[in-house]
Amino acid sequence: MKKLLALLLAAAMLLSFAACGEETPDPVTDESTTLADETLDANATEAPTEEASEEVSEDVSETEPVSVEDETSEPVSEEESSVAEETTAPAVPASKDEIISYYNTAVNKAVAAKVGFNKLRYVDNEQLNAGILLKTFGDVMYKFMGIGAENKYTMDVTKGQWESDLPHQYLRKSTLSAADVTDATCTVNGTQYTIVMGVKGGKSYADKNSKSNNSPIDKCGICVGDGDKSYFDHKTAIVIYDAIDDILGGAKVSESYKNAKVKAVIDSTTGNLVSLTVEYDINVVIDTAGGGNATGSSHIIYKNFKY
């Protein structure tokens, strides 16, 4: 019985030790496993978040500069370029109607502003065939008509002089139309437009009983009119007759011109005249006893405009 009891006690102790050995490691193992699992889960959870943020960051860094460059620099550059072209490159008149309109506007702007300018008018290449009466009064007649180098007409007009002086030396409004012009061109040199127009020929007639005038050149802005006025740029038959009718009242005066050309240089940025030249060949016949005729090339030049 003692041996049996001793064996039983020994077995109980062994079971007790075994129970203690099994109870201690199990909780440790479970906690370690749990902590390890939680750590791994946490690491697994954080890793994708960092990768996702890196991917977002990379996407943002790759897309935002492209978006800014595409949407701001390129369109603005094109728009600014377009605005610059519109500012510095006004439309050049191309058709005959456009060129005439552009010319008329420039001349009429100068008239409205009562500009200052220098003016020169002369007739060269003259050929004179004077009868006895015209030889007697030749010097007076040719001076009146502006024929010969000694009879050049010059005038310096200051801006504002129009207000205090008779308008004999000034421009007139231009009323040229397509019906008056044979051809028209406009060339560009920097900011200046050079307009050249051929103007149809014309003629005029005057005697004691009748007067007529069909002269398209008179519409281009040069100083013209009726009556005995030596300052008129175009001496029509009416003007010449009025100058001689006191001594040659029975005369018949015929005047004609051809090869008329108008050349204007205009500042395209302001629309202001820079220079204006009008040229044509004249032929004057005074039909009376002792009369005669005169031909030559007339030149009218305006320059140094002051607005």
C-alpha cells in the first residue's frame, strides 16, 4: 500500500508539473503570435498607404506641370501673338475701291486737321508756240500758268494758318471714285503705304458765252476752282479765260491734260499723309488772232506735313 500510495503521489506530482509546464507557454505563445500578427497586419496596412501616397504624389508631379504648361503658356502665347499681329499689321488696301477710299480718308483727315506743309508747283518740258499777242503778254501769261522754271510756285504753310488766311494755298477734300481712276496700287515699306493711282484724262473749255470742265484730276485734293486765281494748281480753260478776257475777250480757250498720276505716302499707324505728288501733261490752246498754244508737264508736290 505504501508503494502504491507513493506511486500515486509521484504520478500526481508529475501530472501537476506537466500541467504547470503546459499552462505557462500557451499564453506566451498566444500573445506573441497575436502581437506578431498585429504587427504584421499593421505593417501590411501601412505599406499600401505609403505606396498609394507615393503613386498619388508621382501622378501629381507628373500631371500638374504638364497641365500648367499646356493650359497657361501655350494658349497665352498664341493669344498674345495674335494680338500683336493685329496691332502691328493693319490690313493693307488691295482692291481699287479700297485704295481710293484709303487715299480719300488720308487727304480729308489732313484737310480737317488744317495741317501745315511745304508746297511746290512747277511746269517743265514746256513748248511754247505763241502768236503776236501772246508774245506781247507772254511773260504775264506764262507766269500765271506757272510755265517755266522762273515761275515756280512755292508756299510754306504752318498748322493753324488756315484760320487766319484765305484758303488759296491749301488742300481740298478728295472725292475720287473708281470712275475717275484707271488703276491703283498700294505697296508696303515698313509702316508706310505708298499709293499710286492713274487718273483719267480730262479737258475744259471757255469762251465769252460758254464754259465747261470735265477734269477728274481736280477731285484728288489739289487746290482748284473757278475765276482768275494764279494760285490754283490746275489752270483750267475757265481760269485762263478769266485771266485774259479783258484783253482777249473774243478768245476761245481749250485746255486738256493726260498721263495724270497721283502718288501718296501714308503712315499706316496714324493714317497721316507723309507726302503727296500729283503730275500730268497739259496742253493749252488760245484760239484767237495772235493766239497760240503751250504744252508742258505739271508737278504739284506737298511734303513735311505737320498734324
